Amino acid sequence: TTAPLLAGVRLLLTAGPTREALDPVRFISNHSSGKMGYAIARAAREAGADVTLVSGPVALAAPQGVARVDVESALQMHQAVMNRVDECDLFIGCAAVADYRPAQVACQKIKKTGDNDQMVLTLVKNPDIIAEVGALPSKPFTVGFAAETVDVEQYALGKLQRKRLDMIAANDVSQSGQGFNADDNALTVFWQGGQATLPLADKLTLARHLVALIARHYRP
Ligand code: C5P
């Protein structure tokens, strides 16, 4: 018998959306379902990895044998990752982290007023979690995602370089039936000097192929 592909590898994985509070009852978020990240967590566990899943709010149960850490905001996800990144060998950023958050979180519910037909929200940039992981002096093998609607390859390669990733998996979210919230997805994976296309499949099948591809390129 052969050892599973990722036997003994400690994987830290982010998944799902983040929620950026405006006041006690409102937030800004996105349509990420967490399905791709949870499928990767399951596939990596099947491949023998020791998996910690830092998850934004989703309607999914943690896969068997996966340690889940629940967070809501990008700042909380950032903190949860930074607290654990030194103890991982492989980092996969699958979360749809909000790029910006409201500059101020109101303590009380923001009221509608009779004299204002417009309201201006000031947003500030969130930390780029995966870019910080990529910049660590002893960084884990780092895999990112890119959801693009145009010029998929060009943007993915730009992110690979800028965020110092080892691999990036790009999906074209302009194609209907794949990507955000869909059950199926297709990915083009890029690394320094190579690429591979993983054709349209259900997210668990795709995750298993992606895990195999990562295992082939993984260097501790
Ligand atoms: O730049 P963009 O958001 O498209 O990059 C996507 C990749 O970066 C994903 O791997 C995502 O999880 C990660 N990311 C992050 N922190 C952010 C924004 C994106 O880790 N604040």
C-alpha cells in the first residue's frame, strides 16, 4: 500500500464569506457559500492531511475529522489565521474575504431619517490574509484562489506574483452554473512555469483533483 497523498501534512484553510458589521443588525457580505472550501477540507482529510478550517458564516457542517474555527469578520479571520499559521505546512485561502469594512461600526441600529435621501458609507481596507501569509519568512506552501469575470489568466498570474503564492486556482465566475454558490465548478490552476485545467465537475470531485495536483507540487 502507498501512503495517502498528504499524510501528516498540516493544512490551514480558509473558507466562506466574511461579514463586515455596520451596526448591531446589519452587515456587508458576499454570496460565497463555502462549498468549494469545505470540499477541499474533506478531500485533504481523505488524503491524510491534518486539517484546520477557518470558516466564515456558512450553512455547512464541518467534514468528518476536520477542526473548524468559526469567525465572522475579515479581522477575526485574519487573527485566527495568524494565530495558527506557524503550525501549518500548507495554507489554502479559499475564503471570499471582504476587501473593505465599514470604517465605523455603530453601537446602535442606524436610523432612517426624514431629511436624508442619501447615505454615505466610508469603508476601509481589510488586511490581505493570504498576502501576509505569503510574505512570512518561513511561509507554508501557499495556494490562493481567484474569482474573475474577465482576463482570468492575466489576473491570476498577477496575484500569484504579488501575493507570493505557490499556486493559484482561478475560476471564471462569469460562466453560469459554476463558481459562487453553484454545486459545480471548473478551475485553471497556475504555478511558476506551469498550468493545469480541471474541467467542470461537482466541487468534491474537483477538490480531489485539486488536492492531488497540490500534492504533486507541494514542497515542505
Ligand atoms: O485579490 P483577491 O481577493 O481576488 O484574491 C483572492 C485570494 O486572496 C483568495 O485566495 C482569497 O482567499 C485571498 N484573500 C485574503 N484576504 C483578503 C482578500 C483575499 O486572504 N483580504
